[in-house]
Amino acid sequence: MMVVGSVAAPVPTSNPASEGQGDVFAVLRHATARWAARGTWPRLASGVAALDGVLGGGWPVGAVGEIVGPLASGRTAVAVATVAAATARGEVAAWVETGDAFDPATAQRSGVVLERVLWVRTDGVERAVRAAEIILETGGIAVVTIDLTAAQEHDWGRCGRASRSEGGGVGERPGEVTRPSPAVGVRHNALALRLGRAVERAGAVALVVADRPWSGGQAGTRLALQRGTVLWGGEEGAPRWFAGLAVRLTVHRSSTPSVGGTELRVVWEEVRPGTEPSRPRTSLRTPAR
């Protein structure tokens, strides 16, 4: 695996639990020491050099990364750029989705080597997490993308309606969903914890694509995207065509302050009226004040 960043420090090999010490606090101390000894996270390139700089070198390896934003915010384009970069280096990637959003033809035009992508379509968040666990357990996978956008709204709405008497439910305004019940939250946290442990053991990257934050404390890095402006090709007074999107982004990391005020541009090269887009080109810049 090609990794951008520092290599993890050696990890203590002794395990108090295996040495017959039934003290739960000793086990916790060992786990804490193991995390502390890890040092700086190794990184996996995102496929966008400028975005790697904002991410601190790329996506943290052995951790869950989140790409969160509404429809048409560029969330899928960022995930595809990472998969394209990984497969171009000869690595294997996986794409797990709960809907029908992944388009192989578009992904191929974006630089993804489809022969190196395992594509899984499943139903519901829990099955998607289980599929990702199985894939990570096989080894040899650089990055697993889990697209939960189709199931997230369905699961939250269904859980809210089912738990109205438990403190959750559908809001008064159309499309509004209140916080689900504590029981639903416990199941949700358990799934996020399972995914976090699986990706740590595998030494890979898991990218969760979602409408809203899903992984909680398991997310080493969260990239929050907001809709921006549409980019048009051509000149004023002449035929114009859709050339791309400009979206606003903020990076949230568990150990450092958030980074905002940047603009992500997803544009297509050599797009002309009546032709298909050739290949998305993603760039990052800080808008002029």
C-alpha cells in the first residue's frame, strides 16, 4: 500500500489479558499504551493533492473517514477520487452501497480501474457494515467506501416512527426527523464501533459517505461538504454548458481544530455541448476574501 505520511511507531507486544491478569484496568492500560505508541497516523492519498494538504497528508490509515453532505455536494466525487488514486497505484478497493448510486461508467471516466474494485450492493446500514467487515477481514484492500446515503434517511425515518413513544419520531415539518430513541442510538454506536475495529485491524481506510455524521467518535477525519455554485463553460453571450461544481468544505479531526473556508471544485475536462464529460478533475482552493 502506498501511504503518504509517517510510519506508525512500534506497538507493545505483551498483552496483560493473555498473561492471566484478570484485571480489567490492566487491559485498559494496555490498550491506552498501544494507542499512544502508535504515534502519527500513516496516510492514504485522497487523489487530490490540495485536499491531502487540508487532510493533513491524506486519509488516516486504520481509521474511519467520513464524507458528509447533501445531494450534489461533491461527496461521491471525493470518494471516487480516492478509489481512482488507489486503483491507479495497483491497489484493490471496495465499494459498498445501500442504494443504486454507483455508476461504473462514470467511475471509469474518473480514473477508476474497475478490474480492481469489488462492488457490493446490499440492503440497510447493518448489512452494509457487515459486508465491509467481511471485506476488511479478507485483507489486501486499501480502501473501502461505504455509501449509506440511501439507507440513512430510510433507517432514521423508520426508527423514528417506530419509537415515537420512546422519545423519537418524525418532526412536525415535512422531511424533518427527530433524534431516534436511546435503543436505536445504542445499535447505531455498536455498528460504528464494529466498523472502527475492523478497519483498524485491517490497516486500511474506510470512507463512509452519508447525508449526516454517522460514525461519531470512530471518525478520525470528517469532511463536511456544503452546496456551492454551478460552474458553466463558455463565454457570456455564447452557448453555455455545465462544467462542474464548486462546494464549500470543512475538515473536522478528532485531535486538531477544524479547517474551513476552502472551496472544492469538481470540473470536467474538455466538455463541449453535445459531448459526454471526459474525466472529472478535482481541485481545491481558498477563495479570495
